[in-house]
Amino acid sequence: MVHFYNTLVAAAAAFACFGEVASVPLEEKLRSLTPKAKSVLKRATPVAPYFVVYSDAYVSTEPTPSEILGFNVFALSFLEEYGGADQAQEWEELTASQRSSILAEYEAAGISLIVSLFGSTETPTSSGYDPIDTANTMAAWVIEYGLQGVDIDYEASYMASDFAAFDAGTGAAEDWLISFTTQLRTQLPQGQYILTHAPVAPWFSPGMWGGGGYLYVDSMVGSMIDWYNVQYYNQGTTEYTTCDGLLYTSSTTWPESALFQISASGISLDKLVIGKPATSAQATNGYMDPTTLASCVSEAYAAGWNAGVMVWEYPDAAASWIATVRGDTWPESATPTPTTTATTTTSPTATSTSTSTTGTGTGSCAGVSAWTTGVAYTGGAEVTYAGSLWTAQWWTENDTPGGPAGVWIDDGACTAAAATPAVNYKVLPPPAITPAPAS
């Protein structure tokens, strides 16, 4: 509901320039939006489920949408206090035209492109970074380079000391994150830009952190955070490696940090994205093979969770990885509508032939136009696509129904028109001929 409200706020702001000319159709207003206003609507925060993949390893260019089909958020890693590093630096070095082209392709595929902040090598609290100045600098970078949001990956290696900042129990780590998040939101408004955090799961354990840990952070700025990419790895060789340990009952080392336990501590279940490494080589521990992870998320989904999955990192995690994990829980495309064919039956003494004509999808789809690329649709708009009726949840353009953006709700297969009544032809045997009596 928060995401939907924010989308409405963004839409209202974008439409304000039209005044109150009620006679102008909304679709026409959308077509006449300025590029900036359209950009605001396109950046509106997506709703769950979120499928997030990070990219830090060297690649020559960003992947094409088809290479990461099934994900709806791609996180360049990392933006540091001094500027871009690794893939964020690669993004800086592209020309404006190249960046614009990639962004357009991603938007058309329903993929948001964001940047991850800090990572395992930077220690903003322990290094004495001012949270306000750092937030302003990083937000300006996001805006300058046209990205759609940020992910706060506040961790650093354990010995490098922002873990130690949490361990110290003084509240310095939590206070820094609260100030930093608050200032980021003043520069990157909610509903227009994504803002997520990527805490390790133990930081949600109640009573373990003198400063309150992430339960306190959430109580102060949780409404500003769109979701949490929870790192369920690198916390011990036996931690979060089974569905039970991941979802229901964590170990006594990190108590109350399994998915549903965190939710029971007051964190919104639809904001808890399960994070895992793509391969065993991508983390010290906590790896689950994609098939096992798929069974866990399916079980969680059946229990009422729908937040999604995060993975570290591309290219080890690409389209095939997320297709396996999504499985039957979140299939990537609609099931084709079955077709009906005529049948013919025969009898030794008589032949009956039945023919019927299947309707072209009227009924619930009567008068509904087919989805068309390049057309802007508002929330509540209905289209037909792949034999089904679809309803838009918010403003959209070029987001395919059933695609990874999750914009469209599948209302089910179109009701077929009443079939033409079957016409039965019975072929009778020739009448018997009685011979004339002999004269």
C-alpha cells in the first residue's frame, strides 16, 4: 500500500501542470507529458516481488535485458565516498548517449538500474564520514548519472570495523544510518527513487545490539526504506542453509533472525527480500543451490511472504539462475490459452459429423484492446495479451504484461465467445428395396 500511495503522489505531481481541463482524456495528457514528468512516473518504486542482482565483477558492458530476464532491479556496485568504483566507475566512463541507450532498454524491459553504496571495503562510520555531506554527494551522483535509486550496503569486512561499530553497542552505527537515510530521502524523494538497505540478517536479532540494531533503524526510518535486501550468508557454516533455518528458526548464535522471526519482531514481511550468493565461491558460507532456494521461497510464499529474492552477483546469476529460483512461485510468462479443435466421430451404420467455431476472446475481454508497445497506460487500464485479460497497477509504458516489471495483474484467460451450435449430420443407410412379386 505504501508503494501504491507513493506512485499516486508522483503521478499527481506530474499531472499538476495540466490544470483542471476535464475535457482532455487522460491518455492524451500522458502523451503530452514532458520528458521529465514521464521520467518521474517511470521511476516510481516497483511493488513486490523484487528480484535484485548486484554487479561488481568486471564485465565489458552492462548486460542486455535478455541476459538478466526475470530480474527487475540491477544494482551497480559500488559507489564510494570519493566516487564510482568497479561497475559504478564503468558507468561513469560511458558516454551520456551510451547511458541513455542502456537506461531506455532497461526501462522498456521493466528493469530499474540503481547503484549500491559502500560495500565491503568502505567504513563510513568508523572513518568519520559526515552522514549529511556523504548523502548529499552520493545523491547528486545518482541524479547526475541518471540512475533510479540506491542500495545502502553498509557492512565492511568484519575486521575493518563497521561491523565493530555495531558490536560496540554505542548506537553510533545506527545513528549514522538513520541520519544518512533521512538526508538521502530529502534528495531522492520516495516514489521517484528506490532506496533500499542490505543488512546482514543477524543485525535484526533483538537484544543483541546495544544501539538497537536494525530493529531500531527500522523504527526510525523504516517508512523511508522501500525494502531490505537481507544478506543470509557469510554468517557461519551452518547458518541459514536449510529452509527451516532460513525461514522459521535461526540458530542461537543469531537468534530470531530467520525470515518469519524478523517479521515477528515488527519488520514488514513484504519488505524482507531473501539474499543469497549465486555460487559457493561468491560467499564464505550460506550458499544454497538454486533448486533448494526455489523450494524455500515457494514454501515462504505459501505462508504469505511475497517480497522476492536478491543475489550476489552477476554474471554468475543471470536469467537461468533467477528462472530456476522463481520456478512455479513467480513464473516469468503467462500460460498460453488452450485452443479448441473440431472433432469427428463415425459409426458403422451411421456417420455423425460435428463442427464448432471457437470465439475470438470476447466475454470478459469484449471491447478491450490488445496491449500495444509505445502506448501509455494508467493504473486500472485493461488490455488483452497472450489470450488473457490484464489490468495495470500503475502508469506504465512498454512494460509487457507478464514481464519482470510486475506492472500488470493477470485477470485470467479471456472468456471465449459462445461457440456456434454444432450442426449434426446423420447419414442414413439407403432404404431397402423390396423385389416386385412374380407375375
